[in-house]
Amino acid sequence: MNNFIYDIPTKVYFGKGMIEGNLGNELKKYGKNVLLTYGGGSIKKSGLYDRVKSEIESAGLKMFELSGIEPNPRIESVRAGVKICKEEHIDVVLAVGGGSTLDCSKWICAGAKVDFDPWDFFSEKWADLNGALPLITVLTLSATGSEMDAGGVITNLSTNEKQGRIHHDLYPKVSFLDPTITYSVGKFQTAAGSADIFNHIIETYFTREDGMYMLDAFMEGLMRTVVKYAPVAIKEPENYEARANLMWTSSWAINGFIGMDKRKAWSCHPLEHELSAFYDITHGLGLAIITPRWLRYCLNKDTLYKYVTYGVNVFGIDPSLPPERIADLAIEKTSEFLTKTLGLPGSLSEIGIGEENFKIMAKKACEGDVIDGFVPLRADDIVKIYKMCE
């Protein structure tokens, strides 16, 4: 068990209608000029844009906008936001959207504080941050957990790179989590978001390190919550209980709590980031395809015990069965949940991806060396996992 420091500086307003009377007051703590960032037009169609704008105006603040932030947010959007921040002397950034908008906004906040191109944060320069503008978020999609973590992932399609980075200065100051805002999220995005949440937990859970029993039990509860409520949210999009459980699980899946005593690297995320970088697919979809194959590839006599605990405590598999049978069933049930229950495609061929880039993606995923995760993966291992996904 490793030592750790746990520090979450994000204040959360959770529940229906918490934006009204609170958002404007929180924003004005940080200054007068607000940059509102968002993706497409969905927040205008739903009325959320007007609610947010009303709060900004009632607080006597000046609003600037950056719209059109992409899924798998691009470095070009970060650059555009940084330009606005510098020209308009922005004091605080307000991100309204899902993980893509929030991730992009984090790096806008960081980029506004430096003189170099924001891609330098991710290139071989790995440039240092010089602080960041304060960020406040209004979440519209339960998935990435960006509303309560210190990381953000940015895509550079010109170089086929998708890079993530964590820094304490990127934690949002305040996040507003209203489950009713996610009522309008469609079936596919609800499914992909749920797969992302589930994967954040499973990648932390499957480790060779001896961790706290308490944290393993907490993770098992989080995974059971996704398994229980994701299908409900897909079938009944305005089920408050389902949406609320998914939203709060999303935050706790990746805010550092469940993995604070772990040191091993994640494996599925680097593999999926290469898929997104080359093919611009939805992140949760890529994870849903990769994760069951990764589980199968990593199963051996030394890792078997973890599959048994997972299968019994998450999926309720009969503990009296032989361990090998429990492990097989656990992988099968994971695959069934991600594809059949959530309705996501189950192979790369289904989404038109072939093996032409497997070798180069594999080399980039392990950075030419090894992903030291649950089971160490080198480039040839990663190619085999990609081939299992065909």
C-alpha cells in the first residue's frame, strides 16, 4: 500500500436547479470578464444557454463566447480560446458541456498564462504550466469525470496525436452537476459515457499492487452502479435516479479517490487514444471494444485472483464455481454489458477500422517501450490486442 496525499479543491453544487442563484455568485468571485465555452447548439436548444447567460448578466459580468468545441477536442480550439482570453483580459472561464468542452477549457485556462503555443504542453517539449485561469463548469454529460479531476485530453489531428496530462492547477474551482440537464442526452452518448465511466473504474481496480480493501469495495460498488443504472437511463432518459447515480459515479470514478494508493499505469486508455487520434471515434465506444479483449489478454495464473473477486462482487457470479470459470464468465459479462446491454458496436470492423495502422498505433501507445500496467504491454502485445478487436 502506497502513501498518498488527497486534495480535491473542487466545490460541487449537485441537484436540480442548483445553477439558479449560485452560478453568478461563484463567477463574480473571480472577476468581471467571463469566457463561456461550449460545443454545438444543444445547450441553446435545451434552454441551458439562456439559464447560464441570465446568471452571468444578473451578476453584472461581461460575457465572451467560444463555441464549436469538438468531440475529442482539438488543439485549434484551445488556441482560439487562449486568443480570446488574452485579447479580452478574461478573468474566469465557464465551460458548459461534456468532457470535451471541459478538457479543452482546462487547457485554455493554462494556455492563457503562457507565451508559447499550447501544444507545447503536450509535445516533446512537455512545457511547464504557469498556473491557470480559474475554471467553473456546468456538466451536460456523465462520462469523463472532468468536472472533478485535474486532467484533460487534447487531439492534434495534423500529427495523429491524442495526449492527456494532469496538473493540480487544472482542477475546476466549482462544478455544477444537475442530473436533469442530462435528460436530453441520446442513447448512444449515454451508452458511450457509461462505458467511459465503467472503464475509469476497471482500469484502477485491475492492478498488481496490494491496495486498500475499502477502496476495492468502493470501486465494486461504483461498477455495480453503472451496470444497474446505465440501461435504465438509456431506456428511461428522464429517470432522475438513474441520471443522478451515473453523474455522481462519473465524478468519483476519476477524481483521484479510488486510485490514490495505486501507482500502475492504465492500459486501455492509451490504446483507445490512438484509435481516436487516427480515426476520431467516440472515446467510450473505443474503450467498450478494447476493454474485454484487454481483460482476456491479461488473464493468467498470476492475475486470476483479481478476475474472481471482480466477477463475484460486481456481476454476482457463483463463488463456488472453479476460479477459471468465474474469470471467463466475468470477461463475458463485461463484454455483454458494454455491447449488448449498452448497445455499442463490439468490434473495430463494425465501425470500419482495419489493421493498417495497428503497428504504428501500438508503438505510440507504449511510447516505444512498455505500458507498465496490470500486465506490462509492449508494442507486439498491443498489436495482438488490437487484432483481437477486429
